[in-house]
Amino acid sequence: MAVDADVCMIVEGGYPYIVGGVASWADAFMRASPQLRFHIIAISVSSQSRRPSYALPENVVGITDILLDVCPPGVTPNRRGQQQVERLISLLQTSVISGDGSVFEQFIKHLLATGYGQTALLDSKAGWLAMEAAYAELLPSSPLLDFFWSWRFLLRSVLAIARTPLPQVRVFHAAGTGFSGLAAACARIATGRPFLLTEHGIYTNERRIDLAVSDWLFESGAGGFAISARPSELRSTWMNAFQSFSRISYAMADVITTQYRTNQIFQCSDGAAESKLRIIPNGIDADKFSSLARNTAPRRPTVLLIGRIVPIKDIRTFIMAIALLKDLVPNALGIIIGPEGEDPGYAAGCRQLVDQLGAASSIDFLGRVPDVMEYLLSADVLALSSISEAQPIAVLEAAATGLPVVSTDVGSCREIIEGFEGDPVKGAGGSVVAPCNPKEMAEALAVILLDDRKRAEMGDVMRRRAANYYHKDRVKGLYEALYAELQTSPPQPQQVKLS
């Protein structure tokens, strides 16, 4: 097979346009395997800037943008095609509501055979009637107009993904379920090439948190207060769709990897087959980080947080913890490194909280800095206050430098700090605290900052654990072996017969 690239990396809402999170992982991942050629499918919306924040690695040979709110009009059906249109709309609607992988596969096959798009499936009488039927089933007590725009966006997103031209590659690799997993599922159906799914945070859990704090959604109370009343709010429609996208992704994937064991429990509960599941942790350049000398110059007791200033990182809890820490460790300093542009309102609220607590002399917002390493080597402890994470690269890099960590009990942070079954490195490299508990975080930070010996012992545990289990060469070998394994299966082209 003539190919444009070895691997098509599919990323939603980030790389190469937004720094941090999965985008950072994707960039480091591709740079770690320079012998492989990558094509990127970047999923975003038209209002998002598409000015690259990353200089693409030399082994990236192409990039395709999918804009979820821009869908090709497609072929205009004639009268004879009306039955096909109604059949396609029914399959699409069932896919979004139920997440049935076999139904979604039928939809994609029929869609590709007909060439239909937004004109036939959304901007038509049949499309309107289908929307009314979905409204009656999913949200009968809420405003029709709200449901209409949400439903239209969700269906148009699926169509935009399904109608995107695909590169010729050996393996499609999606960095998450949701829209990126849906794109890889479409590619698997259309080309027969293998689909590898890597899930960092559990997509449905993260979307549940996002929807809970979204200011464009509200509880109208239209469902009433009777015990028997259905909770028919717009939020439930979006959540149901995201769950469906994950179920479709799991059904279509050949192999599903995640970074730690707890994630697999959630994946199975969302419909993933246990036989497809594998664990591959994040990898870092442990040798580079461990070779750097820590800064021993006199300084204030320093706590470092690295992360975007957004609600899911719960920067407010960190701020309150540092304010409380002042009473336990005089002259303690909290440094926050991370961009504020993603949610300016939340960032402004965080700065206002600092002023309200009288903690301006104890907390510095540095934004994005040219060299994070300078601050990692000059801190005494790293803090992570997130309410949801997977396996944070910032924690692993801090660990490799020998920096103790105090983290909320999210994602694999407990495994990184305390170890796991079969871990040859014994001991704790910091403390794990409950989310949204600034008092507990402040006390844990104080224990480490006030005990030089304990701090050094914890730092040594973190350094050895990072070098043993999270070394990039080990992780690179695991993924490259998986690519090779998946490529041994021949392409399975789809033969479509319209009913």
C-alpha cells in the first residue's frame, strides 16, 4: 500500500494550536520516534485560532484540520434518494443517542456511498422531522430552540468528521475518545486500517465536569420536582452524546491503551472490551532531568504549580492552600506557571481571590515562561490541585528532577507518588490529598517544607521511580512494538451494499 505517513495522529482541540495537556504529549510522542512519519488530524471549531503554538517536528509530513461547525453540503438527493436520506438520518440519530458501534458503522458505509452531507441530512424536511423526534424523546420539557442548536451542532460535527478526506497511513492513532475517537472510528470503517486508541483522562468524566460548570447551560426546573419527573435538561443531551461517542470509539478500536490501572475500570464501565485494554504510561526524558543539579541557593520555601489557569485545575484551592500555608511556614512562596488565556474570567477570579485573602506577597502568577526547568530546579515541592487528571507530564518531569510532589487524588498521581503493585522502587515521593481541600494540602506541604531530610528522601524516591517506569525509551519501545503488531493485519476494505 502506498502511504503518505506511517501513523495518523488525531487530536481534539489542541495540537498544534494550544499548548499543554494532550498537545504536549502528542508533540513529545512524535519527536521520540523520528523514524516514523506522522500525519496530524487536528479537530477544533472555526472560532479557534489555528496559528501553531508548536513548531512541527520534522517527521510530521502533513496536517488536516477538521472544523466541527463546518460541514460540506454534499450531494443533493433526488426524489429516488429520499428513502436513503431517511435511512441515513435514522442511523445517525440512533448512533448519537445509543452509541451502538454496529449502527454507526452502517451509517458511515451508507454515507460514503451516497456522498450526502449537510444539505440532505440537516437542511431538509427529513432532517427537521428527525430533530423533532429526537426532541420528543430526549428533551420534551425544555425549550425547543435550545435543543435545536445543540442537536444541530452534534450532528453537524459527526458529518464534518465523516466527510473529511483521509490520508493514506498504516495506523490511525486517536489521543482520546470523543470527537478524535469518532474520527478514528470513521477512518477504521472507511479504510480498514487499524485504529489505536490512547485515552489519558477518561473523556466522559472530563466532559461531565465541563458541563457541570458551563455557564451556557442552566437548570430550568422545567422537569418539575416530582420524584417521577425525568431530568430533561440540555446538559443530559450533551452528556448522552459524549457517552455515545466513547462507546463507538471503544467498539471500533483494535487496541485501547491508557496510562494506569484505575482508568481501565472506567473504560470497561463505559463499554470497552477488557480484551482490548493495555497499559502504557507516559514517558519522559528521565536521563536529561535527573542529570540536572538542583538550585541550592538560599530562597524562600517555594511551592510550584504548573498548569493552565482553568477550573479543572482548581487553581483556587491552590491559592487558598498557600494562604493557609503562611501560618505554618513563614515566608512560604507559591508560584503559578501557566497560561491564563483559555478562561480569562476564571483567571481574573483567581487573581481577585489572592487579593481577598491578602496573599499577594505569597503568590506569583508567571504565565508562560521561557524555561520551566529553571523553576523546577529552584522549587522545594510541586503541587497539583486538579479535580481531574490522567498522568500529568508536569508531575513526571518534576519527579525526574528529584522534586517531591503534593497532589490531589486524581488520575494516576497516587501511583506516581506512592508506587504500585510490582513497583521495585519502594516508598512515597510526596503526599496525596483529597481534592478541593486547601487545609489538607497546606498541612501536607508544610510537613515537606519543614523537614529537610524527609524532603530529600522523597525527592530521591521520585527520581528513581521516574527513571525506572516512566523512561521515554521504555515507553517508546512499547508503542513502536504496538504499531508493528497492528500493521501485521492486512487492510479490510469495506464493501457497501445499500438497503
